[in-house]
Amino acid sequence: MYSYLIGTVVEMNIDHIVVENSGIGYLIYVNNPYEYTRGKEIKIFLYQQVKEDALLLYGFKTSEEKEMFLKLILVKGIGCKTAIGILATGDVTSIISAIETGNVAYLKKIPGIGPKAAQQIILDLQGKFKNTPTATTLINNNDLDEAAEVLIALGYKKSEVDKALAVLLNEKLDTNGYVKRALSLLVK
């Protein structure tokens, strides 16, 4: 079993990257391959899936992403490909927030997740994030979710909004406060 790999990104494709380490190229399925830079050395956290006919590696930028993936694949009906797809459409903090608050609508927006799968994710994982640092700040923080929706409606990319709001996690603001502070970060 692998924990992580340090190597150089030599190839990027639609659903995976190839990381070279000691002359060996590791094909690693990732949630957003184009977030990586060809020729750059990276540390990537890994999960190894052993199947009858294949040995697959799934990669994550952070250990938090990997932990979320491991929790998602424990949900009935959610496999590795679906779990990596869930991580591709939302950041860990937003997914935790949606699960903890029972936000079925947010989870249904994820491609491949219907109402039954969304409810199953909430049923199986709700309450299992209480001890994680991101969950303690985000649980029941509707103001942060509303601020994200406002910023996206203003035309900012979800990835930009998530990064800006991640900086503000420890601040206790209302929706308008989050929007104003995030805009000051996004304009820079």
C-alpha cells in the first residue's frame, strides 16, 4: 500500500496524470489533472485499488482530500470513479458542509449523483466529520455557503471562490461580510 509519492509530472490526460519517480512512470487517476504542471515536482497522496483485472492508483493533493475519498468509497453504491468525480466538482470543505447540514440539493448537482445517492451519502457519513478541523468551522455555516453562491453568480470560478473563502474560514462573519472580504482577496 502506498501513502504518497514524490515525483515529477510528465504527462496530463483527461482523467489521470503520470508521475515519474526513479525512472518509473506511475499512472495516477486524479480529480482535476489540469491543476498539475508538467515538469513540476509534486507530492501526491495515494490510494491503491486492487481489482481482479487491474491495479489502480488514485491521487490527491492533500491528505484531507484522501480522507474524504476513503470515507466516500465506504458509502453503499459509491465506487472509486464516482468518489474521485465528487472531489472534482467540489472542495472538501463544501462537501463536508453539505453532508453535515443534509444539503441534498448540493450533492445532486454533482454529475452521477442522483437523489438516492445523495441521501445515501448523507445517511452514511453525517456526523463522521466532527473531529476534523474543516468540519468544525463549516458545520452549519450557511453564511459561507451563501457567500460562495453570490460570488459564483458574480462570475468568479468555483475554484477561485473556494480558495478565497478558505482563507476566511476562521472568521465569524455574515454573508455580506464573507462576500466583501472574499472580493477584496479576489481582486488582488
